[in-house]
Amino acid sequence: MHISFLIHNAYGIGGTIRTTYNLANALAEQHDVEVVSVFRHRDEPVFTPGPRVRVRHLVDVRPDGADAEDPDLGRPARVFPRAEGRYEQYSALTDRRIAEHLATVEADVVVGTRPGLNVHLARETRRGPVRVGQEHLTLDSHPAALRATLRGLYPRLDAVTTTTQADARAYRDRMRLPGVRVQGVPNPVPRPGIDPADGSGKWVVAAGRLAPVKRYDLLIRAFDTVRTQRPDWRLRIYGGGKQKDKLRELIDRMGLYNHVYLMGPANPIEPEWAKGSIAAVTSSMESFGMTIVEAMRCGLPVVSTDCPHGPGEIIDNGVDGRLVEVGNVQAIAEGLLELINDDALRQRMAHAALKDSERFDPSRIAEHHESLFSALLAGGGNSPGGRTRGSLHRTRAALLAGAYAVRDAGRTAFGKGRTA
């Protein structure tokens, strides 16, 4: 089948971009796959697409790009929803180019990767392709105005995928999407191309945007308790963001400058995970928890707050990591010290983390997308256009779905410590 992803900016850096490439590369082993980027702001993508994945753009905003001086670039967008977080980057030009693309796209399945682009998919995709809207943020994280817009337009999609089962339930219960298939499918994370951590480094590692939701202030305060008992251990925090100066001031004020280090962004991050022995996540909310899986795939047990929605669906508490109370500095410190002070427990959890995280391998995640796409094609999709074209695909898709069902026989649904 021909699968076309529509993404905000395939040339940048971020979790959605990395996830899209991971999935596209895996699907391209069996299918015709393209990634269509609304924007292009640099010559080459930060993340390297696989040799079978085509990447193209709709609007070239490089300084010498073809669209840099287009007057429509300065005119406001009318289709991309105003309540969407990226609204200010969209324009009359992006409205026109996206509409032109969706009116002519030659694909069996078109996949949007953020709410604003899913709105375009719902309104403008030509008759025929199956329309799948991916949600990489939680429903609760969207402002009320955006939820209202999505509630009116998502019924035109054929499917909505979320990164957790909890968020899929929220969409089913609260968005009124008759005929739309809502399915939770976690993000794919490939096996790192390095040896896993050996557990000898006395480092706790954290990584992510230096943003309020990540609550690195709690992690720093918790590490003050850790260093009083185990002054031989250190904390490295990787990432950039607006809270850098505030966190630096907190580190200095607490006298932790020899124990807590703000390392800045790191790409690739895998070698930095492998230098540590424990990973820490102290967020108040995680739509999935990419860093949790990345750390586990590098052989680190993760001490994470049990925040909505992702950590509890990834970590098997007490087996491959530890879940602690959200916002509780003492609980975070105790979770870290439990693993720091028990070498045998830490090693057992590390081995379990390596094994359990295999269920997030891109090949396994791609299988679930293949099954979803094939089922939608076999059924003709939700839209009238999809049903018309569905008759042309039904036999082929049914055969594919049958093949995937045989291949998936014996596998369980996504869950902690289980293959899927």
C-alpha cells in the first residue's frame, strides 16, 4: 500500500519527527512510504530517513528558498485552527499548499501527525484515501477551543490513533466519534546501535525539554536528599529550554553544582543514556514517555512519576523500573536511593528493562499500523469517498489483514513486560 505522512517540519528535531521517521522507515520495508513536510527550513533533515522513504516539502522557508518572500506567508491561516499551538507559523500560503497537496495526493492512506494537520485532512483530502489522524499529545492537553474544533471535524476521519490506551479511552468517551476507529498504538523506538549500559557508572540520567511540565526542579531537590546519603552519585540532565536559568539558579542555591549538571541538548542521546545506571522522569504529565522507552532500550531502569498517561503503561512497577507519586520530592528520592543502594536489584531491573522494551521496536509497532490500515481499506473507510475507493482495495486489504492476523497469532495486546 502507498502511505503518505503529513508532518509539520520533517527537517527539525523533536519527538514527533523522530517517531514519524522511525515508523515510516519500518513501514517502508513492505510498503511505498513518503513523508510530506509542510515546512523546510534547512537543507537536510536532522534525522536521516531510510533509503526507501521519500521526503518532500510544501513550503520552502530557507533564507534563499522559493517561498521566503511570498506575500501569502505573512497572511493568517484560515483552515489551520487558531487554537492549535503552532498556529502562528501557519499562513494563507500553508493553507493553499496543504489543500493542493491533499486534493491530489496519490496514496491509499494519508496520516496527519498533529491536530491542525488532521483538520486539513478531515476537510480537504480528496475522495479515496483512508484518513488517519495521529495524536501525539493527550486530549486534556488541548485547549477547550481546539477540542471543540476537533469534535466537529474528527468524525470525518477514518481513524484516530493515540500513543496510550488511556488517551484512546478519553477520545472514545468524550469526543463522540461515530464510525471512527480510535486505537492506542505506542510510539516506536528502535534498538540503539550501541552496547547497553553496564551499570557501573554512578550516574542518574534525565533527558527532555527544560519545561515546567517536566518538573526538573523536583528532581534537583530530590537529588539533594540523594547526595546526603550517596555523595558518590551524580545527576546529568540533557536538554534545552526556557527553564535553564531557573534550574541553574536552583542548583547553585542548593550547593549542588558538583552533583547536578545541565548538559544541554544531545543528539544522539543513546550514548548518554548508556553512560548512566538509572534514568529519572519527574513529569507532571507525559503524553507517552519516549525518554522512558529510550532509556530502557539502553538498559537503564527508570524511576518515574506515575503521571498521566504514559509511564504506567510502559513501566512494570518493581520489575523493570519504579513508579512514584507525582510531585512528591521524597518519593522521587526514595525511588532513586532504592536502586542506588541495591546493586542486585538495579541489575535485575536493567535486564528486565532491556527485554520488556523490545515491544516498542519499530517493526512491531509497524505491524499494528499495517493491520489498522488494512482493516480500514478492507472496510472502505468512514468517509463516502473512502467507501467508494474501498471496493477497489477490499480483496487485497483483506488478504493483507489475514496475513497480519496469522503473524500476530499468539501475541497479546500492548502491555507492560509483554510482546505485542
